[in-house]
Amino acid sequence: MKNKIISFIMLLPILIFMSCVKDYPNPDNKLNCNMSFQDHPKNSRYQELLDSYAKNGFAGLTVLVDDQANSLWMGSSGYADIENKIKMTPCHYHHTASIFKTYLSVVIMQLIEEGKFNADDRLTGLVSEDILNQIPNGNLVTIKNLLQHRSGIPDLFETDFMLDLFNQSKESYSIETLLKYVYGKKKLSQPGTDFYYSDANFARLSLVVNHFEGDYGNAIKTRIFKALDLKESVFMNSSADAPPGLADSYWDRFGDGKIENNSDWQINLTSGLKGTDGIVTTANDMKRFIQAMTDGTLVSAASLSLMTNFADVTVEEQQKHGITGYGMGLMRVNVSGEIWYGHFCNHVGSGAITLYNPAQKITLVAFENMGTFFSDSIKPVFYNQLIRDIEGIVY
């Protein structure tokens, strides 16, 4: 399916991506960022690493490492806006895409703790029967099955949705519209058995949150952003919500080394894919979120234990997603012997990593503004080699 999509992209009118005229004033060159970590004992090694990545195909990067032995370090390299030569800084905002799943999972676990439902409950009475009856395993899957990506449902991005998306790049897709792309599809497995990553799982979980909270986006803002006083986190309901200082997005559409600005389109995706996306944030706010999830501030120790009860994934899925296991809204990552958990963002104009190492008590956040979704070169370097290189410095 991926090859089919790429072939289709290459036939698209160039006007969508070749233009560098943007409909928003981001990132602006008035962004005030006075952070300095030159006194950190490993500052030069981290900065040299980022600079090497920026010189070898990445538009711009920001990395945050917070470990008990050496405290916090943040740094950036490359550009947030290539056309206007605005350098990337640790203060720039970034798209988080699939890391949305971890935010939503925290809300789900909070609702379970409040007694609203149980992880083993099915969706009957929580999601419209009109929707459940048309989705494979719709009336059989549980909340837990969806959180673990073990529902037996295809991924939205492997349906005709991707082709329609490229034709209608500025459309906003409701949760119900997105789920229609898996209506009538053949089930891949029985619920609770095989792992298969699917955004449709979290689209349905967003409807569950809507049932109790009215709106999943407001639930995330209230239960996480406001609760933690995250002033540098934004939930985008429309492209107009893009904050000043949001790094531009780029991709190498044809794999020929020619980078194109696709910022407008990336913003439309972030705000328009309802129930599966919507959050932009900074490295520091992302760190505060992942640490609050792990230290008992956002969820109980019992809930975190459930979220980190990882089931192994197949070798094929390991190669596809760069993970060794999936829990409840959390990935398990192991690239060189150390276990991390958190989530990846894999998008057309951005990539992001948020991970926590429970043994070493280290938090790692990384953002880059080059598309990874269709890139067979950027993806493994960012989601595997960068983690390995950071480990080589931090330990």
C-alpha cells in the first residue's frame, strides 16, 4: 500500500508543495529563547551530535535529555525555517502526531480510576451502535484491546483515506468520517490477539472520552495541560490555532535530496485529523508531561503498571515501527539493551520521540521537522540511530 501511495504522490500537481508562501506567521524571528546549557558537563558532545545530524539530511532538530546524574540538557541545530534562515531553538513548538495516543491514554486511565468504566468493558453504550455495527469486531473489542492495538482492525493509513487526503489536503476529518474508511473491512484477527497498529483504535477511544467529557480535546486540555500548567502546549482545532514559533515542516518528496516546505499541509493534518492528532508543544512541556505520567501526578502507580505491561510484537512490526512491544498507549523501545517506554510521532512533515528509561530515570525528548512517514532514509536514523547515539553519551 505504501508504494501505491508514493506512486500517487509523485503524480500530484506540484503546486501543493512547491510553493513556500505560508498562510501563517510561524515560526517568527521574534521568538525569544535565552536557554543555555553550556555549563552542562556533556554539552559539547550533545551539541556536536545534533550538528552532525543537521549536516547530514535533517532540516532541524531539538533534543532534550534529563538524567539524575547530569541534570537537564536541551539543544537544537539546523533550521526551524530554511527559507528565512531562522535557526531552530529549544523554544520552538513542534507537531506531536501519534504521541497524541499517550495523552489520550492518560485521560482514559483517569476515567477508569474514577469508575466511569473498566479496561475490559466493550464499547456498547459508549459509542454509537451505527458505528460499531459497521466496523470489524466493532461490538467485540474492549477498551484494553483498543489501547493495545489488538482490535483486529486495519489502519486508516492503509485504506483509500490516504489517497483522498492528498486530493483534499485542507479538509477537516471528523472522527465519524475517518472511521468510515474501515467500514466493512475484513477483520485481521480476533480481538485481544495480534498486534496491529491502527489509528482507528484511538479514534474510537476519542468517542469514548466524548461520551463522558463532551469533547476529547477539552478533556486533554483540562486534565493534562491545565493540571500541569503546560503553557507551551496547544490543542489545535483548526489551522488558525497554530502558535507563533511553530517550526516549519519539510519533506523530501521524491527522495532526491530536494527539500520542500509542506508546513501548511502539516498544520492542516494536525488540526484536521480528529480523534487521532491535534497537539503541538515544546520539548520542555513534553518532558513535563511524560514525567508527570511516570511519577504518579497524572495516573496512579496501578494505572501506569497496566500501561507498561508490554506485549511483544512480531519481528515484522518491530522493523515497521521500531518498537519491541506495545502496552496501553505506550511503546517499548530497546535499541541497545536499555529499555525505554513512551511513543513516537511519524508524520509527513515531522518526527518526534518521547521516552522514559525507568531503570536509569532518564527522560529523552527529540523533535525534527523533516517528514518521516514516506522516508526510508530519515526514519531509521531518527528512531533508531539517534536514540543509540544519545545513549552513548548519557550513560
